[in-house]
Amino acid sequence: MPYRGEASVVLEMWREVERGLAAAPDGTPEAEEFQAEALRLRNEYQRLIIEARAHHRPEPDPFPDE
């Protein structure tokens, strides 16, 4: 899958996790799980950017501020 295509899937998953995190009560195990998953997806998205640059491919779009 091209980096942009894979990144769009990761980005959609990341957005969904961020919505869940916003809805979860602070300090709960659920919120902690969402935080960990958001960090994992952020790292995966960053990895895709690094890989795209390393292979001189178009980079995924940045995570937009909503």
C-alpha cells in the first residue's frame, strides 16, 4: 500500500481514538487505553512519514487541527 493510502487508514483510526479519548472520563482505565492507542497510532503515522521521506515518496498529509 502506498504511504499515503496506509497513512489515511492510520489517520482515520487515530481520529476515532481521539474521539473516544475525549468522551472517556479522565483518569479511568478506558482513558488510559485510549491514550496508549493514540500514542501508538501517532508513532505509526510518524513512521510512515519517515519511510516516505527515505524512499523519496509523497509524504502523508499532516494531522489536521480540528
